Amino acid sequence: MHLHFIAIGGSAMHNLAIALAKKGYQISGSDDEIFEPSKSRLSHYGLLPEKQGWDVSRITADLDAIILGMHARADNPELIRARELGLKIYSYPEFLYEQSKDKKRVVIGGSHGKTTITAMILHVMHQLHYDCDYLVGAQLEGFEVMVKLTSEAPVMVFEGDEYLTSPIDPRPKFHLYKPDIALLSGIAWDHINVFPTYDQYVEQFRIFIRQITPGGSLIWCADDEGLQRICAGSRQDITLFPYQLPDYGIRDGQTFLRFEDRLFPLQVFGKHNLLNLSGARLVCNQLGISDTDFYIAIQSFKGASKRLEVVARSETSIVFRDFAHAPSKVEATLKAVREQFPGRKIVACLELHTFSSLSRQFLSHYKGTMDSADVAMVYFNPHALILKRLPDLKPEGIRDGFSNKNLEVFDDTKLLQTRLLSENPENSVFLMMSSGDYDGLDLKELGNKIIIH
């Protein structure tokens, strides 16, 4: 089959293109901009378009199908031409479902922890030599690509994103996968540009539960109030498995699990990660993996990329970067660091990068989320407000939203770096949180400067 990718440079899109090329498909693609690491990875596999931009001459009647990425617009000229020719057009979630119809499908959903839970499951299955296909939202250690598709694997594990499927399909992605085994980690209102009310957002998770195949399983976090309302007793034809925190302890900066009179030391920490681990364990149970085998395998799990990832460390200080951006994620990450490193000064910085976080009406949801930091900072780029067509933000308004009069607000990366480097790193933890990149700031270089300062 010859498949053409419109917006091939996207994170999931370029990984799907690579996975299908490795499976033997003929792949072509286009995009108006392709950034790293997509550019180098596409080039390595001979899939990088010769020139950037849209070109309707690439859309011909002999194409078997189009894969349409979310980055493309509904008026994309290649998409218009494909429709004129009557070509089959898939979003990547639709195509992934088609590729997995005959497999057991595991879908990990929720407002937070999806990538980590998916990564934990894949890590354990890899350690125990269980064959599976997958879609995961971050590059994982030991895995070449973020999408794997084969004819042989009996299971496919999806990270189930609740954001929209494509510019011509407004359904959330995780509505398309029809899981046999589903997991929900929690509900915390996000994507207000798409779901302007909390009730509309919650409804997407109710719909997701209705997509579980009859006789399937729903694994859900019993500590989450939103899930308590929609999961308990939701369906009589599926089996429900609520999960909570496992038995754990912390000793000398090391988190460990207690199970059947044994201690299992972990390389991850924080109650949110321990909850993620509990959910991942129950999924693995459904796939035939015992608790003991799971606990042995999970000991070597180092975490997904940019999830409490160490970027610099000395004997007396440590610098983390983390993907936290929504209020619940920010609060959970800070509490995890505080619990793991009692007695240390915590310097926390959050970049406001998403549409929700940069919206005035949403800022109040961050109330108290950074209160456990000794030094709390927020950074935003005024240009991002212009791109998202949002009104200006003022430092006072951000402090009011966080309900933190001591919050330091920056809109210049140079000033932010200077301020971070002014902090004494002795006996300190620095936490840089963002779903962006602080406008190109090299966090590894900054981290090294902090710890030797």
C-alpha cells in the first residue's frame, strides 16, 4: 500500500510513518515545517520530504489512503485535493484502530499519567519478553520508536489522548480505539479551547467507558473524585478494578515497595507515580503477568522522558525537568519532590505554555499548586499569547490566579536564568516544569551551571 501523510512531522505522525515503512508500506509525506527530532528521524528512514510546504501534485489517484495529522488545517490544499479524488482519508487514531482490530487492545486514558503508565506497562512487557505493538507519547529508553506495528503481536497498548482526532474529526482520539482493557488515571479539566466547561470535558470520559468492548475491563484510580462519580457501577457487562496507593516507604532518598515480606527499590518516586504503578500492575495482571514478576521488572524503570528527569546533579543539589503543566500535575509533582527530599530547599519554575494555562479564566485553577515550593517562579512568552490569540497577562493577575503573593513572574528567559543562577544550590532541588521548552532554553546546560554555581 502507498500511504501519504499530510503533516508528517508531528510527534505521533512521524513515528507512525516510520513504523509503517518498517512494516513494508510505501510512505510519502508533506508538512509546512518539520522540527527536530522528527526531521532527523524521518531523514534516517528516507521519509523526509524533499521540500517543505504543501504540494497538490503529491496527491494522486493511485494513493491507497491519506493519513491526516492534527497539525494540518481543514482548508489544507492537499486535503482538499484528496477529497476531490475520493481518496480514503484516515486520522492516525483511525488507522491505528484498523491495524489493531484483530488484537487485544489496551488503552490508557486520563488527564495525567498516561505516558508514564503506558511506559511502565511497555517496560515490564519488554523485560518479560511479552510481544506487543504500541503507541506511546514519549521516547522511551530501550525503544527505538514511539509507535510499533507488526502482524504478529497479539496485544496493542495505546496511550489514549483525549484531544481532538484531526481537523475534520472532532472526536477525542481515545474514543476510536475500542479497548478490551481500559485504564483511567484521573480527571482534571484541561483543553478549555475544545471543552469550555468541566461537564463537557468529563462527558468525554463517560463516552470512553461506553467504548469498552463487552466483557472487557476498566481499571481506574479510586483516589480520584471525578472517576468515583463516573466509574463505580458504570457498566454491568465489564469488570471494574479500582486501584490505590501500594504499600511503600522512603529511606535515604530511596522509594521502595513492600510486597509479601520483600522490598522492591524503585528508580521513580512520588505518590502520583506510585498510583501510576498500581494501575500499570493491574493492566499487566490482565495480560497474564503476576504481581511478583511485575515488581521485579518495574525496579529497573527509570521513568518516561521529561517526567521527573534528572538533568544535573551534585552531592548537594539536583535539577529536574518535568512535563507538568496542568494544575493537578504541577501540584502532584511538587508534592512528590517535597516528600522525596525533606529538608531541602525547593526552587520550582513553571512555564505557562498551553492554551489553558495562558487563559485568564483558567489561572484560578492553579490556586495553591506551587505553595509547597520554597521559591516559586512562573515564566511565559508574550509571543505565545499572540499566536494563541489570547489577551495579555500581567504578573499581578498570575499571582492572583496562583493565590501566591510571593510568586516571581518572568517573561524573559535571560532574566529567568539570571534569577535561577542567583539561588544558592547547596542542599537544594530545582524543578523546571513545562510542556514546552522555555523558548529553546537548554535545560541541561542551565542545570550544569546551577549545580557548579
